[in-house]
Amino acid sequence: MHFKTSIIYILLFISTLISCQNKMEKYKWLPTESSPLLYPMNIYQGHLFLEDGTNVYIPCSGSSHTGWGYSGSLHSQGSDLKSVPVKLEVTWASFLENKFYKGSWDLPVDNIKKLFKEGTVNWRTNEKETYSSVVVGLAPGGVVVVWMYGNDQQVEIGRYQAKETHVSMKDYVPGNPTVSQKEFFEQFGKLDDSELEKNIRKKEFSLGFGIHIVKNTTGELR
């Protein structure tokens, strides 16, 4: 009798779980990275964890500096329709600062669901569409900003502060385990303007640069 009762409870639990998953709204969107134009960086590990228990990685080019608020790499992954992101975890290399940053935060799920449900309006066709990407912006000093983007419309959904961390170069560059962090970062953090890069490395105006990023989230900084 006890065995039969346990089976019934298990079946009810599975049925409830499946029912809840079926009720989860899913949308067609992709994750992407962003960073200031003068701030080359690279994501070592970055994921958005979704409401249905799955996750997607945040793609990133070798040395990304897309322009603050602009979308970067886009990789198709998993199902086209995805449930909403509920948590962000990211570790990245800040080349010009010669630092790694790391952070983990819960995202404002109710606001994200509201925005996805409301969608955007395609100004070309005047038809309602959904947000097409979740943009994770990474800036000097460990500043993290998350936006939802679609049809030239962008909404900030969260702003966070990461902390400095340590990543072994043997793990970060397994193909060249003897390279030093300073050596590798200087190579991959090179900017087209060598004088500008020199000034940034000397921190001659990096403080103002960082404050400007903190105060602006509308793509004004290029």
C-alpha cells in the first residue's frame, strides 16, 4: 500500500512539473556581450541561467570592444525559443587593467517577463515583435550592466558590481601555460591608438573614464 502511494505521489509530481514547464513562456532571443570601445576585454566564463533550469553561454570574441551598449557576438545555441533568464554569472579578463573580474547575480525576473510579454514595435512594419537579445555589458572597475534589445529599442534591466578575482593562466590559456598574465593581456589589449593606450595603462584619465561609464547606460560612450 505504501509503495503504491509513493508511486502516485511521484506521478503527480512529474505531472505538475511538466505542466509548469509547459506554462513557461518562451521567446526567440540570444545572449551577447558588450564593452566600451576603448576597453578590450574577454569573457572567460559567462552564462545566463534560465527559468526552465537550462543555461546559455555568453559568446565573446577574442578581444571584444564593441562600443558601450552595442551588441557583440551572436551564437545560435539550444532551442530557438528560450525561457527567460533568471541569473547571470560571469568572469572576464580586463586587458588594459590587467585584472580579472567575477560576479553572480539574480536578475529581475518579473520585469524581464513583463518586457518580453509587451515586446517591441518594428518601426519598419509597425508590427509587434519580441526583444531579440539580452546584452551583458562589462566595463572598467568591474561594472556590469544588462540590457534587453530589439528593433533598435534598448532597456536597462540591471546594474551590478563585480569583484576582482584570480584566474590561473594555465586555465585561461591552456595552449600556452608559461605566458604571464601581464604579457598576454598587453598583447591582446592593444588598441589602434598607441598613445591613447599608453595613457589608459598609466591611468591618466581612467578614473574619469570609469565614472562616465557608471553614469551612462544609453550608448552615449563610444
